[in-house]
Amino acid sequence: MVDKHLETTALVDKEMDSLPYDTTTFIQQETQLNEGDDLSNGYVEIGKSNKGETDTGSENKDLHGTGTILTPDDVFSKTHDKAMTIITQGRYQWIVTTCVGLAYTGDLTELFAMAFIIDAAERDLCMDDVMKGWLGGCVFLGMVIGSFVFGDIADIIGRRPTILIGLGITIVFGVIAAFMPTYSWFVFCRIFIGIGTGGTLPAIIAYVSECSPKSFRGRQQAIVMFFWAIGGIYAALVGWLIIPNDGLAVVVTSTLVFRSWRVYLLICQLPLVTAFILIYFINESPRFVLNHGRPEEALRIYTSMYKMNNSGCCSNSMPYEMPDFEIPMNTGQPDLKPSKSAWSSVVNTLSQVWNAQISLFKTPHLRTSLSVCCLWILIGFGYYGLSIWFPAYLKKLELDQYMNQTKVVTNGSYANQEYTKELDNIKFVESIFQNVSFHDITLSHVIFDRCSLSHCLFNNITSSQTYFDDTTFEEVLFNNTDFYSYKFRGTTDTSNGSRFMNTRIGCLVNFPVKLRSNKAYLESLIGQLSVIPGFLLGFLIIDRVGRVPALVSCFGMSSAAVFFIWVANNEPTVVIMNFIFNALLVNVWIALDSVTSELYPTHLRSTALGFTTGLAKIAAVIAIVTFGKFIDLSKAIPILITAGVFGIGALVSKTTPESKDKLV
């Protein structure tokens, strides 16, 4: 083991010797700068070493001796690569990836939670279908803001503090949202949850890339993606256990009833809180620290990584201290100094954010940015478009089946009867009700068409999609019901001695019939389980075949797989197709995360990730609106659009530079 380690050290030392710049060792001694040494050009030019040898100071060339001037980022990338080669993949990477992976789990749990609470919360928040759509859209709006802003901030203040800030915002507003009594305040909180979530994800991807050896970077991104599945599974299982349990309801105020869906939102904060505590105690990315003029801190982090990966796993002769290697006297970006006023600090930060985003579309990044941005827009549009279309199409299939099973009673006669059990999916046509009582029940899709009701009682009734069409009433009492005027259609007349008492006030929405309560959890769970085979495939191939081949093949296979939706005419088939589709697209996400984090220099890495993921969320909003209009139309439209989008993605991927062997 010792011989192998010495061979590795000798190899990286030989690589470092080829660098045309002077370095200084911080492990055993501290280099003293001589007066007059020039550090202004961004390279290390020490007049004399500690041994008194004069530096030739002439070869600021690239690693291949082509005469190209090295940038500080080239110097630091080579230094970082040497350090990670010595450190290797080990316990440290598994621990930090688990910590930030839990943050990923928490963020995704927050996003998936909306799909599960939206039906349970519709009465408390008085939401119609349009308002439900805006509730989902407002999160994406927040994610766009968070991605654009916090992506840049992570390149200014660091990956770790940005992740903590994003988690903090998500946790605070996630808890507050659980107590919001009105729709408007709930939407306000969800926007900030989106900001926190959108701001966290770019920093997580950059952090994982910078803490991993070059040969393992793609697999680390695949592991992070695995935590996506954990978030979806956690949200589905907890939702299935908590939300249907109406016994958890507690009356807090006259306007706030703390029902089970609010309890569920609080429980969804547990992964986020756990991640916040764990990330608070881990190190900053050493690559970021090295780039920001803090070589001693970078060396301390490298050493701690080496100790954790090598202590306790080798023979007693194996040194626990990291072998001496040299870190350049750093002329990287200095940390942002606090301004004299808060306003100046905000202006300076926004100026840096704007300049960084403009830099993405200047030489030498213009071609790369156009290609990568196009890929993120395509995956955002295609993935989220079908993610909306699949469950909506399932709901349509089930609703059509439900309507076809409606029980129709014609010319029925009912007298001196009492109904105390729920009535569901019944249509009474030209029927007569005399002295009939309906007590403490729910009427779900019950239609009274041209009926006659005399001396009847409706007491403590909750209804959905229930109507009285051209029906006559005589001496009918409605007590504590939600029978609002719009539920009496046509020539219905209630003036003949009928009375309305204690009609519920507040929400006038005619809520849809509940069809998919438990099935929604199962289908979501199956969809998230599809990430596991996708993760395994990505873990096996991403560092072997490269990022571009993975993008081309998975985009292409996804485009072909969409056509199998033609056979999806029933619920099980649609669920299976969704499973296959998600498994393929997971690899697109893994490859895109990897290639975007590797193609940009450190000072633009998180900025690029924030900008591109923000574009993906904008594309997602457009897709949600577009695909939502296709639910009642032919399946050909979403199939052709999605297949075309992913086909274009395969072609654009071929123009993207390969980044598997690129230094970060």
C-alpha cells in the first residue's frame, strides 16, 4: 500500500514539475516574498526562493508548451487536480455528498409535496383549478429568481454559505406556509420556498464537482441524483401516511384549522433541517477557497480530506499527514469586502451578478453557453411538459371511466326516507322526492334533473359537482349546506316555501370529484423508483463513455420512447411508460449537471449552473401551460412535440464540448 501511494505521489509531483510557474510549500515552511516580487499579473513570480535560487520567471506558458499564457484558473486547476489525485475518492466525498444530497432530498420533497396537498388544501385555501395552477407555477417563478441570483452569489461568497442561505430560506418559509390561513399568503411563502430551492441546487452541483477526483466526478453527480429519488419516495410515503388522516385536525382560530396536510408540510422540513445542521459543519469547496486567495485554508481542507480518506484504512507505516505538495502563491479573486453601507453592498453584489452573467456570453464561453443553455431549455420543456401531461392524462382516463359508470335513475319515487350515507355518481331524472331527509353526508357528482322535491330536508351537507337542473321545490329546508346559487341551474325555482338557513359562507368554489387520492401516492412512488435504475445506469457509464455520448444516447432513446405512448390507453400502461421515461431522463440530468459544472472556470461555475437551471424552469412554466391544453386533444400533439424536442437535444448535444477529462 505504501509503495502504491509513493508511486501516486511521484506521478503527480512529476506533473506539477511541468508547470511553468513558481510555487511555495505551506506544509513545512512558509515562503517569504522578497521586496519587489511581482504578483500583479495573476501568476506566481517569486524573485528568490527560500534557498536563495533565482527564478528565471520566463515561462508563463500553457501545460503543452504552446506559448499560450496561463491564467490563474489554469494554475489553480492543476494544483487542485494534483491534490485530488493524492487524496483520491474516499470517505470524505461520501460524507459531504450525503450531506448536500440530503439538501437535494429536502428541496425535492418541498416540490413534490404540492402535488399531494393540493386536493387536501383546496377547501381550506378555497382554490379553483386556475388557482391550483398558479400555486404550482409560483414555485417555478421563485426557482427562476433563486437560480439566477444565488448562482452568482455562490461564486462570490462560496458554495457552502450559499447552500446554507438557500436551505434557511426554504425552511423558514416552509414552516410559515404551514400556518398560512389564506391562499394569497400561502402563495407568497411558496415563492420564497422556490427562491431558496432554486438558489441551493446550482451551489450543490458545483460543490460536488469541486470536491471529487476527476475520474469520479460524474458518478458523484449520479449519487446526488439518487437523493432526488429519496426525496420523491419520502414525500409520497409520508403523504400517504399523514394526509388522509383527518383525525389530526386542530382548530386554531376561526380562520385556521390545522389539518393533516399542514402537519405534512412541517414533516417535510425534516430533511432540510437535517441537511442544514450537517452542512454547517463541513468544509467549503477547496477549489473555491484556492481561487479566492486563501491558500492556507485550501491546504487545511486538502489535508483534512486526505486524513479522512486514508486514516484507519492503511498499514501503520502509512502517513496520516498529506504528502508535501506545493500550492502557488495565490493571486486569485479576493473575497468580497464589506461596503461602508448596506446599499453599496447590495449595488456591488448586483453589479457582480450582472457582469458574471454577461461573461457567459463572451469569448471564450459564448459557443459553450449557447449549446448548454439550449440543452437545459430542451430538457426543462420536455421533462416538465410530460410530467404534467402524464398524471393529467391518467386523471382524464379515470374521469371518463367514472362518468361512464354514472348510475341513472329515471322516474324514481322516494317517500319517507332518510339518507345518512354518501351519495356518489348518481343522476336522478324526473324523479319525485316526498318527505325525504339527507343528513350529515357528502353528495359527490349527484344530479337532480327535472325532479320534484316536496317537504324535504338537507341538513349539514357537503357537495361537489352536485346540481339541481330544472327542478321544483316545495317546503324544502336547506340547513348548513354549501348549496350556492350556481348549483341551481335552468328554471329551478326555490321560492315556493323553501328556506335556506346557515348557508356556509366563504369559499364558493365547486370542488371537483375526488378520484385519485391513494392512487396519486402510488403512482408518484413508482415514478420516483424509476430514478433508481436510471441512477445505476448513469453511475456505470457517465465516467466511462463521457458526458456527450451519454447526452446523445439518452436524448435519442427518450425521443424514441415517447412514441410508445401510442399504446398507453389504460392506467397501468401509462404508469409503466412514465417509469421507463423517467429512468432514461435521469441520465440526461446527470450528464447535464456534470458537463455544465466542468466546462466553466471556478469563478463562473455556479453562475453558469444558476443561469442554465433558471432557463430550464422558465421552459418548464411554458411547458406546463402548453401541455395543459393538450389533455382533451389527440395524444399525437404531445408525442410529436416531445419527440421533436428530445431529438433536437440529441443533435445539439453533439455540438457540446466533452468535459470528462477537463480540470476544474
